[in-house]
Amino acid sequence: AQTVTQSQPEMSVQEAETVTLSCTYDTSESDYYLFWYKQPPSRQMILVIRQEAYKQQNATENRFSVNFQKAAKSFSLKISDSQLGDAAMYFCAYRSATKRYGNKLVFGAGTILRVKS
Amino acid sequence: GAGVSQTPSNKVTEKGKYVELRCDPISGHTALYWYRQSLGQGPEFLIYFQGTGAADDSGLPNDRFFAVRPEGSVSTLKIQRTERGDSAVYLCASSPKADTYNEQFFGPGTRLTVL
């Protein structure tokens, strides 16, 4: 079974600065998808960024980018120019690309991000 | 357009009671997922539907939990003989189809508290 580990329960960043959230995962598969989700206090999970394992190029979405290291099974999220609205719980998630494991997302325990003004 | 909606937003019940949690997916989405998020944890998969049928119910913790989607749209998660350990946020998500590429869109969840 796949597992996702987020070793940072909480992180803080100064407004306008850059922060990196860590994520490692364990799988025997070669094809899969990785995600970062943001969950504000409203509980609504919002997709931040997605990475396909077969793509070597790291995904970017505006101020958000990832560092995907397939051999190391590492998938970190970098937030540049942090804003107060970035404060939330962030979850790393894994999804198999094969139907054997269905379409379920496997989540890490999350990292609380606090942004200081 | 409207996103995924879940009702009620909060539910408080007593140990041993029966509860139903409702999920309205985005119109036209054929795949629907239920997850459970305990306090301080990430969501855990419970079950997913492709159309009316449960394609994978491997995450349901025991036979007190059951979910239906009779017309391929709205889904209801049913919990019998609730226990204090069932207290959690129950999240629903939908996607255009049960394809591993498609994004899952989440609702705001139902916070269940079992006293």
C-alpha cells in the first residue's frame, strides 16, 4: 500500500518570503500522480498543484512550484512571495495511475502554514 | 457553477444513534468519493462510486458504515450505532469520471460529533 509522510506539523513564514513544505511517499509503482491541496478553516479542500510522475519537469502554478525527486520519492512544495491568504493546512496526496488501486487519494497528515505580517 | 455541497454542515448525535450525511456532487460528475478526516489528520478514503455502483468500498471501517447513490447523483453516507470514535469531518468529492487524471472537487464537509 502507498503511504505519504509530511514530517513538518507546522511551518511559519514571513509575508513576501519563500517557504518550502516537505513530503515523501512510498510506492512500488512507476506511474502515479502527486498533489498538494490547501485546506483553509472553511474545510474546503482546494487543489494547489499536480505532478504526473512520468513528467520530469517540475510543475509550477504562479507562486507555487514543486521539487519532484522521483528516485528519492520526494515531492516538496515551494511557495514564493507568501501572502496572508496562503495560511492554511497543506496536504500532500498520492494517486495511483492504475485501476488496481482505484482512484482514491492517499493523504499525508498535513502541515499547518502560518504567515506572519 | 455550483460546487459540491454537503448537508448538514454540522451534526451532533448521541452514541448509538443512526445518522445520514448527504452529498450533492457537481452536476454531470459521474464519480463520487467519500473521505473521513479525523482531528489533526489527513483525509482517509472510505468509498467511491462510478455512477450508481460502489466501485471500491475498501475504506469503509466496518459494517456500521454504508453508502448509497441510487440515481447516480446524490449520495448518502449512513452510519449505524454511532460510536465516539466516528467523530470526524466527512468529506465528499466528485470528478467528471473515475479517471485517474481527473481532478477531484471537494465539498466543505460535514463535521460529525458523537457524544
